[in-house]
Amino acid sequence: MSIRLAGAAIFLIAAFYAWTAQNYTASFGDVLGPSVFPVLVGIPAMALALSLVVFPGGTVAWPAGGRILRQVIALAMLIAYALLLKPLGFPLATFGVIAGVAIVLGGPVATSLIIAATGALSLWGLFDRGLGLPLDFLGPVFGG
Amino acid sequence: METLTLLGNGFSVAFQPLHLGLLLFGCFAGTLIGAMPGLGPVNGVAILIPLTFAFGFDATASLILLSAVYFGCMYGGRISSILLNIPGDEPAVMTTLDGYPMAQQGHAANALAISGVASFIGATVAIIGLTLFAPLLARAAIYFGPADYFALYVMAFATIGGLSGVDPRKTLLSALIGLMIATIGLDPGTGIPRYTGGSFHLYDGIDPIVALVGLFAISELLFLLERAIKDRDTAIRLTTWIPDVRVVVGTLWATLRGSVVGFVAGVLPGAGASLGAVMSYSIEKQVSNKNGTFGKGDPRGVAAPEAGNNAASAGALIPMLSLGVPGSGTTAVMLAMLISLNVQPGPLLFERQPDLVWGLVASLYMANVMLLILNLPLIGLFTRLMAIPTWALMPLVVAISFVGVFSISNSTFDLQVMIAFGVLGYVLRKMDITLVPLVLGLLLGADMENNLRRALSISGGDYGVLISSWISFGLYLATAGFLALSVWLAIRDKRRVAAAAADPID
């Protein structure tokens, strides 16, 4: 069922992709222009995706509810990291993501916190001090 | 003779202190990455690429480092195969078949030594092959016109799934998804934005490096979270580190056979190290399994696949360097790095940047010797480091991936793109859709489109130009033959599975 659904989703995306390509026109440039290649890619993709809907190959074993929850929590932390990196500054945000992911993976809390603190500070030291890549120590949230 | 002179120059490049240091570090780090279950050559190399940018290395230094890591992974993968019965990376799967039984019978030291020596011989045979054949292939590829390159790319996409028996539709679809992603951004020919949704962030297109780190590192984390939380399986303890030399010497023929088979598998498009190991093992089994000892701890069953996967990984560099079309996942990732550093692999690379090519080849000879030296006496150190639990390792890998990607552009938008690709990679892998064709499409899409448009500009819009030369015609013919073969294999496997399911004995 998952394969059929994914096939349908890919079919729709490929159809939209090939359809949109027709709008890309230029009055100058080469013979083919910007629209032909996407159409050449989109149409076989539609055909293959459709064949997966009609004759799905293989099955997918999705993880149980608890595991999906862990994945969602981890993903939420990663996204939070992307959003909070600048406001919080590098070391604090990185501390959070390392500790969080370690705990979700089943690490003992205290050890995870120690690893996160060491990891975040050494990465900051290596990149900001060592390689001259500016990473804010404290973000604007702290007036830094 | 000319080759020897060039190789000599290559050694003088490789002996520069920075390159030597990187080589040593790469070999050590690679062995470790390979030995850790869950991290393999593809994710190891993908995570390291942004770091090489951050360190400001040039193309030669970066390529030397990444190749050392790549080769190191091939050595390291066997350690956990033998001691834990868990392959450290995919190509090491075959090594578990006889390696773990050997360790259980108390011959772990022998198994490790055999696999180390086999890795060395396999890689050396393949690097000699690389030295001899890559320049020849590059010389032939000079005659390729735009239409021929287009045909070559079509062949690369159609064949990258290899003869693995995986549903060929999924492999092709993966390549097409990659090509679709590659067209995002400003069209190089006309400057028209395509599929950007009006976002300026996407005008430059998706950075392949950002996508790669997401596809391989983040999706690996999601896979890890899916598995049960449990303590690391305990490794078999070694009573001695000193192997029995006679047993090691006894596997010499198996090693040599495995090396040749693996090398051929590596050069073929779309095969790579995993297939090299599988083919070497099955051929060795047919040749030597007279007493039914394979699978029960036969030393030759350790030697052949290890020689095979190392030979294949060096062989896979040949199409990557001389044609610009990688033969495996890891070489595809290395291609991404070269393209990001404005180095276009292909036939002209050998003429324009002999230092890079021959410096790399010379480094590979040296890496191999270093790896053998590192791996035999330091095996105890690697097994101890291997015991670092995943919950401690993986978060650090994630943080390093983040900081590496962030360092490329200083943009948190790239971090979001990376996470999105991680989810995409996870979902596709769950559906048995391999990511390698997608990566290849993402990398080569722009070049493929350019060659198509150039060919048709030359011909004035006549599509006949695509099959007008013998080279392109031959390539399409080979592609069609390959696809037919893989469809046939997939159908045969399906029948076999159905027959096994109907069989009440199992």
C-alpha cells in the first residue's frame, strides 16, 4: 500500500513538474530552451511512478508507533536547531541538539549532557577559533 | 614509460608534508568509520566534504584525504564483520559469512590478518589496474562529442542500480528524481528561474553537498532510531593478536582471484564495492568449496570478498576520473566534491591537472601500505574504539554534519534543506529505492542537460544527432542490453521468492 501511495505521490509531482516546464520559454538562447529537458525527465518519471501504482513491487515495514514518536522528536529537535542556531548562538544550540539526540537514542541523561557540553564547546573552538569561521558564542537573544 | 614518469611526479605530490599528514589521518579515520556499524564510506565521506571546505584544502588535498578515508573504510568494515557479525559497512556483508564463524572457533586473529592482507593485495592489484587503464580510457573519451556524453549519462543512470536484482523501475525512478532536483534554480542557458517557487534561496539550485549530507547522515539517524535500543553486542574477545602465517599464505590464490573479479566489478558502471565482494565470494565458492567448508569458517571465504571489495573500490575510481561518471555511491560523493571545487572530472582532467590525478594515484599506493601497517598491529586499538556506543557517537556525527553544512554558506536555510533531504532519503530507502542514482542525477543533471542542448544546437534541432555517431549508438545498445538483463533478473528473483514462499518446508 505504501508503495502505491508513494507511486501516486511521485506521479503527481512528476506531472506537475512536466506541466510547469511548459511555461519556461525564452525568446533567445539555444534551440531546445529551458523547457524540453524537464519534460524529457518528467514524462518517464510519470510512467514509472504509474507502473508502481499498478504493479507495486516489494513491501514496506514501517516502524511501530513508539519508534515513529522517537523519530518525530529527533526531527523536531533538528528543525529547532536550524531555527534556533542564530538566535541562541552556536554552543548553546549545539549543546541542545547533541544532548537531545543522545537521550532520544537511549543514552543515560548525565553522560549525554557531559558529551553534549564537551562536543559543543570543542566544535565551537575548532571552527570559530581554529578555522576562523565565525560562529556566534551567544546569540542576539542574550544581547550578544 | 610515460605513465611511469607521470606516476613519479605523482609521488612527489603525494610526499608533500600536508598530503602525507592527510593521508595518515584519512587512513586512521577511515578504518574507524568503516569499523563503526552504521557509518560507512558513503556517509563518512559525505560528512567530511564540508569539513575539507572549512579547512580550505585544495582539490588535490581534499581528494587525497577522502580517498584515504574511502580506502580506510574498506579495511575497517571487516573488523566488525569478523568480531561482531555485524558488517561495519555494506561491502563487508560477505565477510561475515566466514569471518564470524572463524572468530567463534577461536581463529579471530587469523581472520583479521587474512582480511587485512587480502584487502592490501586486492587494492594494490586494482590500483595497478587504475594506473594502466584510466589514462587509456581518458584518451579514448577525448573523441566523445556532446551527443556521446548525453548517451554516456543515459547509460550511467540506467545501469547504476547494477545487476543487484532490485526492481529496476525504482532505480530509474530514483535517477529521475535526482534529475528533477538538479533542474531547480536558474537555467544556465537563459537565466530563467525554474522550480524555485519564487524563493531567492533556490536561485543557485540545491547544493549537492548539502543534499548529500542530509540524504546519508540524517537518514541514517532516522534508521537508527527505528531499531531497538539495546546495548552493543559484545565482541568476541581475542586471546592472541598473532596470526598463523601458514594460514594467511594459504589464502593467496583466493585473494588473487577475488582481486581480479572485484576489479572488473568495480570498473563496470553501477557496480561498486558491494557487488565486487558478492561476486568474488560466489566465484571463490564455486572454485574452492569442494568439502562444503564455506560459510563455516573457511579462510578463503574471508580472503576472497575482502580482496574483492577493496579491488572494486579502487576500480570504481576509473570511470569517475576518466569519464566523470562514477561507478559507485562513494565515488559519486567524491565527484560532488570535485564539482564543488570547480574541477570537472573527465578525459581532460588527465591533461589539465596531471598533479591531481597522479598525486591521487600515488597517494593510493601509499595509503594502502599505511593501512596494512596500521591495521595489523593496531587492530586492538580499533576494536576498543569500536566499542563506543551509538548513542554517544551519532549525536556528534549529526552536530558535525550541521556545522559542516553551515560553514559552506553560513545559512540556516541550508540546514533546513539538509533535514528535508534526510527525511526524503529515509522514506526512499524504506521503499527499497537506492539513493545512489538520485545522487548521480543530482550531480550530473546540469551537465547532461547542457550536452543535450549543445548537441541539438549543433544539429539545428535534429534529434537524429543523438544516435548519429557510433559511440552513442553503441552506448544506447549497451544500455538497452543491460536494462533487459536487469529486468530479466528482477523477474527471475521474484519467481524464486514466490516459489520459496509456496514451498512448505521453509
